[in-house]
Amino acid sequence: MSILLFVPTRNGETESQKLVEQIARQTNRSFSMLVIDSASEDNTADVWHRAGAEVVGIPVSSFNHGATRQLALTHCPDADIIIYMTQDALLASPDSIQNILQPFENAEVGAVCGRQLPHVDASPLAAHARLFNYTAESSIKSKADISRLGIKTAFISNSFAAYRRTALMDVGGFPSDVIFGEDTYVAAKMLQAGWKIAYCAEAVCYHSHNYSLVEEFRRYFDIGVFHSREKWYINLLGRAEGEGRRFICSELAYLCRHSFWLIPSAFVRIVLKYAGYKLGQKEAGMRPDFKRKLSMNAGYWKSHE
């Protein structure tokens, strides 16, 4: 199979240098690299050029979570498997690339999600989020699992995930106009079309975010927008509230064991997340400039004014 590793970048010189060094240590190096850089003002593009990647520049205004990843798919039409990463994800093992490819030996697998561990500087809240969402046990999910797993059936993250080209093309590729969640959008479409989604716990990277209170609100506003606009997604997988309650219970139990003094701030975050999500679901009646202030992906709204 022909394999492509794709990374979208923007002012990520330091992070990119670390990722490039880890890529060089991989036991499987039989892949080409493509970087789509959104007008970085540092030496990000040079870092990837020196590493042997093809670098394509785009204006900041043209970046879109789905459309930019689709551009990688169309730019390299000969790639059978495309590995998607983000510049802030760091490969945790020399076998990470090799392991994320292994599930494709099953011809029914359309996409594979790697495991994410928290960065060394992750807060207890950020660490729990990774431990909750990325378990130590690999699995393969199909449409038949939706009744059991609900919205978690389509869980995947483009910070470290791989896709079979034929499966992507079968579902129309990445959506060209989503504010957020292009990865879970495609995973849900694949499940709907009969493909399977694998989770490979042996394909490991470090990736986490220490979001501020405002960033948590804005992120969940965008999730609410995504769920509101893609009603088929919720109709297929079920509502997000049930999984949200399970996460909250797990988070509070984790904090009781490790960082009980953070429980009050965790409750504040819970309220802000819920408020952001509900506001995002009601965004249809809001002015674009107001939505831009509430959103983590403010640039998305400039093309929707």
C-alpha cells in the first residue's frame, strides 16, 4: 500500500521540530509526507522541507477543518492510506506508525484511531480526559455497536488517525464546511455505509490541551453548532448528554483520588461546557459577529457573514 502522512500546520516551528524528530525514529518509514501550511510566520515550513515533506501553502482565511484535510486527500491521489496528525501531537513509540496501519489488514476497516496519552505538563483535568477517551484496550466497532455505545461508536481524532482512501471516497470524503468534528463526521458516515472503525491502543501519541475556562466554553459552543447543523449525526448515534454524564462521573471520581481541590473548578467547567453546548445548538438565530465571539474557531464565521 502507498501511505501518506499529512499534517496541517500554522506557526508550529517548535512542535513540528519535535514531531519530525520522532518521525525519523519510526520503524516504518515507508510513507511520504505532505504538509499544508496556513501562512506560518515562523520557520514551520522550513522544518518540514528539511525533513523531506512536500509543503503546500494556503492563506489563513482558507483553512477549514474538513476542507483542508480533503485537500490532502485530493492532492495525493495515489495514497491508499492517509495518516492524519496535528502538529501538537508527539509520537510516543517508534512503532506508532507501524501499529496504526496494522488494523487495515481487515478489509472492512475504513479508519483507525490511535491512542492519545496526556502530555507531561497536562493538568489533572486534561489527563483524565485522555484516560477516559483513550483506553488501553484495542477494539473494532461497526454500525451494530451503536445501540450499545451510542455516540462513542464514531469516536476518532484526527490528531492521530488513519483512513483507507476507498472508504473515504465511498462516503464523499471530508466535509467541506464544518466548524468542528470532521473526523467523527467521516467515522459516522463510514459506519452508516457498512465500514468498521478500529481503535488501536498500541498506536500511541502524546496529545492534550490545558484549556482555560473560556476555551472550554468556546470549544463546546462549536460542538453544539456541529451537532445542531448535522442532525443526521445525532439521529444515527444518539444524543451526547448520556456520554457527557458518564464523563462527569468519571472525572469527579478521578479528582477525588488525585486532585480533590480541583473539584470546585471542575463544577464550574461542567456548567460552562453545558452552557456553551446548548448555546451552540441554538446558533441559528444569532448574528455571525456574535457567534464569532463565542466560538473557538472564529475564522469559520467570517465566511458565513
